[in-house]
Amino acid sequence: MSSPAHLTPPMPHKTGDSRTRTAAVVCAGFCAFLGLFAPQPLLPMLGAAFGVSAAAVSLVVTVSTMAVAIAAPLAGMIADRLGRKRVMVPAAFLLAVPTVLAATSHSLGQLLFWRFLQGALTPGIFAVTIAYINEEWVEGAGRTVAAYVTGTVLGGFSGRMLAGVVAAHTSWRWAFVMLGALNALGAVAIWRWLPPGRRFARARRGSSPVGPMLRHLKNPRLLATYAVGFCVMFTMLAAFTYVNFYLAAPPFRLGTEALAMIFVVYLVGAVITPFAGRLIDRLGHRAAVLIAFSGGIAGISLTLVHSLPAVMTGLAVCSTGVFIANSAGSSYVGVVTHEARAAAVGLYVTFYYTGGSFGSALPGGFWSRGGWPACVALIAAVQLLTIAMALFFWRPLPKVVGAPAAAVIAVE
């Protein structure tokens, strides 16, 4: 039986070893989000290829995020039994398989099947990596988490950009082949560079997370926080899924490659978001959400201006607001939870990605009836609702010295 983590003294790492394992977790973040949202700039192309509506083809994103929401708690439970690396490495290798096989799809239904498998395997990488960092880094965990988040941002951006460029010059099928090949290479890097966990404590047999989860779901503050997470990812997926159809139509008429390039606005948010922690510490979680989504409403409204620079600026402001609001939501979980924090964060992940699934599906009806302005109205309404929930249900809490921070939930 493994010794408890707090009784297992960490073995010293050489500088080279430390850099290698940091590179491994960065690679894990990159691989986890490389393909999850990569089809977004391909949606107009896929809709034309399969002869389906914008609402129907948006399911290519919806099924993956729904699979993430379902699989995230299971991935954590399996990793608590088997160990972190024993889950991360197989998940990374297996993820390459449905990614490549998606290129063989001859109908939308077949593509949705492979995309669901992609989403189901993804939490085995990103959710378990956070647990690995929290256990293995006695010093410098904050820097490592920051490096990991950088990997997730670069993965999410690179997947969209590369998929768009490859599809524009070849076909959408080769885009999935390319993504699968990169996933396989990343899996090799994780396998070679990531050392086995030295402080992992295997979960006791018979222990069940169901009781703590039920108690979490009876906590009004946590329920409101889960609703905030739902709305945060809803707005992100709604904006960055349907803006592709908006920009592919007149007066913009952007092609697939140009659509892929709009995701460069993510990099703006990636630069600004690390300062969100200071904002939360200084003004509180409620104020952070208020500022973030007030800016988000202004940003998404700016996209209604028929000017590409205005649309890009609006999307940059909107995505930055989402990143900051997510930081406030995920960190509030850690502050308000007094038991089973891992289970609490797991529920946040589930609600978060369920919101993403609704965000990529529900606006389809708004798009078919009122186009992009109707989608903007829906997104702004959800952001207003998020502000209201945070202001009403979140109460200022006294700072607790030594309280553990919640896991970082990546938005890419």
C-alpha cells in the first residue's frame, strides 16, 4: 500500500530533470487542447461538405464538450486508483486514434462519433495533469501551473490555426490527420519526459465521492459557482463558434484560413489573464466577475460593427473577460469548500463543459432566426445573468491563511 502523500518525503530533482518534467506537463496541456476546439474555423466548410445547417454542424463542437463533462469525474477517479502517469500517457496515445479516424468520416453522424471519443479521452490528460502538479511540485508549483496554462493556450490556438491553414490548402480531412499526428508525437514526449509520481497516494478501496458531491450540490454558494462556470463556458463557445459563420458571410467573406487566424485574440487574453489573480485578491471574486463580464458585454457588442478590426478587438475583450471570470469562479470553489475539494472542482469542470455544450448548440436556433445580432443578444443576456448570480449568491469571505487554491480550469 502506498504511503500517505504527506509522509512521503519528496526526492530532490536535478535542474535538468525539473525542466524535463515541466516540459512534459506543458506538452500535456498542449495536447489536451490541440484538437478539442480545432474544428471551429472549419465549421462553414464542414457544413457545406455535409450539406447541413449551422445549428447541425455546431454539434461537432457540442459532442466533444459534452463528452468532457461526462468523463472528467471518471478520469479523476481512475487516476486516484491507478496513478497519474498511468492514466495520462494512455489517454494521450489513445486520443490520437479518433482524431485521425475523424478524417475517414463520410457523414456528419460518423464525425460526431469520433469527436465524442476525442472529448471522452481529453480529461485523462488535462484533469489528471493538474493533480500531478499539485502532488509533485513542493516548490514552484505556481510557476509550473502557469507554464501548464501557457501550454493549454498554445494548444488551443495552434489547433485552430493549423487546422484552418491545412484545410484551406488541402481538405478538412488532412486537418484531422495532422492533429492526430501531433497528438501522437506529444504522447511520446509525455511518456519519455514525465517521471512517475513520487508522492501519489492511492485512494482507499471502498471510499466513495458520492456523499461529498451530494453535499456540495446542496451548498447554495457552490451551486451558484457551478452556474457561473456553466455560463462562462457557454459565452465562450457561443461567441467563438457562431462568429465563424458571421465572418464567412457578407460583408466579410473570410475563408477558412482567415477564420483560423481570428483566434490570435486568445493570445491577448493569455497575456492579460495572469494579472487576474491580483484583481481577485484586491477587489474580491464578485468584483472580478462584474468587471470581466461588463467588459465582455461591451466586447461582444462591438462585434456588431461591420469592421474586421472592430470585430477582432471585441473578441479579444470578450475572451479576456471569459478568462478572468473563469479564474474567479474556479478559485471561489477552493475558498468556499471545506471538504472534498477535488470532488468540488470535478463538479465545476462538469458544469463548465456542460455549459460549453449548450453554448455551441443552443445559439443555433438564434442564428437561424436572427443571425449574429440574435446570438450577441443571447451572449450578453447570459453574461448579465452571470453577474447577477455572482453578486447575489457570492458573499465576501474572510481570507484564510494557508487555504489551498482551487485547480485551474482551462478554457481553451
